[in-house]
Amino acid sequence: MVATPLGEYLRTRRARVTPDAVGLVAAGARRVPGLRREEVALLAGMSADYYVRLEQGRERNPSAQVLEALAAVLRLDDDARMHLFRLAGAAPRPRAPIADERLDPQLAALLDSWPGRPAIVLGRAYDVLGANRLGAALGFAPGTNLVEKVFEDPASRTFYADWTAAAANTVAGFRVLHGQAPDDPRVRQVLTAVLDRSPEFAEHWARHDARGKGAEHKRLVHPDVGALDLQLQSFDVRSAPGQQLVVYGCEPGSETADRLELLGIAAASRA
């Protein structure tokens, strides 16, 4: 039986939910991590046979009601829930992407209007499409691919203070992008290349975590100015589906603010 993306996703999410989390008594030894198939079926109000067929790929068109029930049982957050609906073909299909993805000039001007904050725009495959001067100096120059930077650039191991968390978040975010446009040539190109070159990426990818960027705390260690304690905010670009505006901030008057100022001065002197 060939597993489907929907079946694989259900299986991996099921393994993450403990019986205690859903009010079940775990009696005796369990052969599987997380919930059993029949337990998911019971909690979601469906037959065990139907749920087994979903995981095995023999049932491919669950109703929205079934998906909502599964999302509740599996404790899916908003990103993971939407990913489930996309895999089941129950979410609206995104508009066909433009083959040659570009940065809108007005968005480029907006980036430059924040000289004291690193700001970048990511494309639908985590390519950096644009950055202001401070964003590029931070390490996200246009042309950089975020997935490749995290998993293939040796310097990323020290650039990200918590590389393990950065790697997990990057893959989970890329999983969301892949779910939005699984047939997009650039998304497939990045996925195929990094799967082939990075066993660590492949290991994370097999977990099927799906989690988009939002408000995050980032700790970076820049080779020129040292440790940076940053807050990241991400916004969808409505005029270009799949693109994200990412802005980094910090506490005014903090050491990080002073170091960003030094980084900006150095970048301006090289311009």
C-alpha cells in the first residue's frame, strides 16, 4: 500500500499525541508512540475502519466535518489544521504563481523606509527576494535561500544561537509553503536538492511538522557585532501569495540595538 501525503501526515500527528493529553487511560504496554488508530477514530466519532483507510490512502476525500474532528483530536494549531485541509484537497487552491518571482518596487521602497530595522521579503520557496541594507548586512542578502542557508552553510551552526530550533522551524515553515504549492517548480527544486544533500533536512522533513512564521524570538550571533536578541514579525504579502515580509526588532537602548546600529554603520561605509 503506497502511503499518501494525507495518510503520512495523520500518522505522524497521531504519534505526537499522548493518551493523557486526550483524557485516555494508558493501561499496559503500548506498541506505538502516541495514540492508536482506533483511539483516534473513537475520539473523532468515526469507525476505526474508515480512519485506517484514511491513513493507508484507500480513502482520499474526507469531509470538512471529518477533518475538523481529526484536527481537534490531534491537537492541530491553525497552520497544521490548514495543512491538513490542503492535503485532503479541502482548502481553496492558491492562484497559479508567477514563474519568475519578483519583488514589487513599492515593497522594496517600504523595506528601505526602515533603516534601523533589518527587513527582508521571502519568496514562496524561502528565497530572499529583497532586503534593506541592514537585513542584507545581518546575513540575508537577496539571492540567499533560507533552507539552503540553514542546512548547507557551515557558518549557520554558529550564526543561529539555537541551530536545532532554527532548523526545525525552517523545515516546518517550508512544509507549509510546500503544502500551498506542491507543484511549484521552485519549491520542488529546493526540496529535491536539499533532501539529496542534507540528511538532517531529510530527517526533519520526515516529521511532517507544518508551522508558518509568526511572532518569534530569534537569537543570532553575527560574526562582526556578536550576539543579537531579536523579535521577528512576519506578514503575508497579499498582492503576491506565498511571499512574506519579515521584520526584525529589538528593545530600544539594549545591547542588541547598539550592535545593530554598529552593523548599519559598517554596512553604509561599504556601500
